[in-house]
Amino acid sequence: MNINFSHIGFIPLQANIFFSVLIFFITGIAFQANNYSIKTILIILIIGLLISIAKKNLNTILKNSVLLLSSFFCGGYLYQIQQNKFENFRKLTNDKTFNITGTIKDIIKLEHSRFKKKIIFNVREIHEIKSGSVYKENILIQIYTNTYKNIQIDNTIKIENLFFKSFNNNTYIDHLTKDNIATSLFESKFTNQFISQKKFSFPRWINKIKNYIFLNIKLKTCQESFALFSSIFLGNTKNCSQKLMTEYRDFFQLWGLSHYLARAGLHMLIIIFLWSTLISSLKINFRLQQTILLMLIIIYYLLSWASIPFLRSLSMFLLYKTCIILNLQINSLHLLNVACFLMIAISPMQIFSLDFQLSFGLTYALIFLSISKQKNKISTNY
């Protein structure tokens, strides 16, 4: 078997360009976020890098230069689109009262003294009460409230007299933007008019099953066991005792194990291992086994609450199993690049999130270490 390695030490040549594209895509986002004006210097640095790693072929250098520069400016462009979308909406609505029309995308139960529900609302139209102006929108907001009777996912409703308070906390605004949320509203009660509802809604059906399972487990287990199970395997800490979770975090921090309380790749691997062991005992076709495992993990995702580390593990698992089922060549670095690129393209602000940086950063480090060891082993053998 012939294995080619790139001019960058331990990274395979075929993974080289895609990884470089991702790096310059992220760099474009970072430069746009910080409003740097040294693009000329950056271009010189990029060309210098390309000359140092590319083959001594002018066409190769030019093609790679265009590809990486395009990736750089594309990253900055997508970041600016995301920022402008939410900034324009906040400027339009801050400290004003509106009637809003849209669709309920999710309803999340909360253990909170003032607010029992968080509603993710997809705004389609806003009507400013004072001026009478009407604006068409397509943006998500979240509403903390106690009003939730007769409100279901995928209901289209009109909410009246909502006051959009401005926020001066840039950290909180960045957090909302990262999650593709424009703003937060805090209304213990609000008046709404029912407009329409789908006869069948898959998200509504999944949400009902998820909450039914969640509540039944909560009723049938002790508070301590449920808090750990909900946090580690379901990814839901909102409906657990915050006092209890704080005690657990403090206790785990003494031993440097607090990261185990956050659901990530390790917990996904445990579930995959258990299900793989069970499925492998069945005398069925190998591809059918992989397909069943893939479907079980998707169901697990639908019936739990996602986080960035979990989504990273899930996306890599789905890509990996898809390659196995379709009999495609597997390259871990390629799969991680694809997963990272998709998440950033959906929300460029993710790169400034600590959990995103740690999750992907550590995974890249492990893959690079594995590739380096593989290269050393091959060099030793030959």
C-alpha cells in the first residue's frame, strides 16, 4: 500500500488542502470579527505559506492561492451576514413595543422561580404599535414566560404588546448570536391569538415523547441519580436542582473531573459501545447492523438535548458510519474537517465559544498525534 505524506510533516497530502481551507475560513471570520485592516499583509503571508508547502508548480500554487483566499473572504462574509442580520433586528426593535406573528419552534421547561418555560419563536412579521409600521422578518427570538397553555410546537400565533428591551451586555448578545437567536424577552404573561396549526408535526411529536420519557425517569429515580443521568446522558441541566448540580460540580472539581458532568464524546462512545455489543450478537448482515446502530443514535439525539461537544461527536459518528455503509474510504481528519466546517458555516460565531474551541481543538490534537505515531511506525518498518 502506498501512503503519501505532505510537506507539512505528519498531515496526509490528501487532507492537506481541505484542512488549509478550514484554517483560512476560520481566519477570515476572526479577522472580520476584529475589524483588522491588514489584508495585504495577510495575502503576502498566505502566498508565502503556499509557496512553502505546495509543489514547485505555478499552476498548483495559483489554484491553491485562489482556493484559500476565497475561503478566507467567504468566512469573513458569512460572519458579517450573521452579525448584520441580528444587529439590524435589534436596532429596529430595541426599546419598542410590537405585535409579532410567527411560529413556535420549541418549548423548553425550566426549573426557575419566575419563569417556567422558554419558547423559541420564529418571527415572520412584526407590527410596531406606536408608528403602525409593519416589517417582514425571518428570525428566531426566545421568550421566557409562564404562559404556555394551548401553545404547542409548530403553532402559528400572534403575540400582542411585546416590549423589546435593549441589552448592553455584549457577552450575552454574542452568546445569543452564537445560537442564532436575535434577542431574549422576559414576559411572565402575554396575550396571543391562535392563527393556525399543522395537523401533524414531527418536531411536536418528538418533543412530546422526549418530555414524557424525561418526566417518567424523573418520577422513578431519586433526585441525585436523576441529576447525574440527566446531565451526563440526556444533556439537560435545566430541569435539575441547580443547588444539587453546583454541589456535584464543586465535588468533581476537587478531583479535576468536572468535565465528566458535561455530555461529550466519551458518553457517546459508552452508548455506542453498549448498543454495538448488543447488535453484534444478532446474526444479521454487517451493513444492516451498522444501519440499525445509526438509526438508534439518531433516535438518541432526537430524544435528548444537544450541546456543541455532543454535536461534534454525533456528526463525526454519522459521517463515519455512512462511509462504512456506503463502503467509502475513511479518513478521520477529513471527517473532523467536514463536521467543523458545517458547524461554523451554520453559525460563524461558534469559533469564539470556549466549548467549541476545546471540543474541536482536543479532537484535532488527538488525530494529529495518531497520524504522527502512524508515520513514525511506517518509517520504522521501512
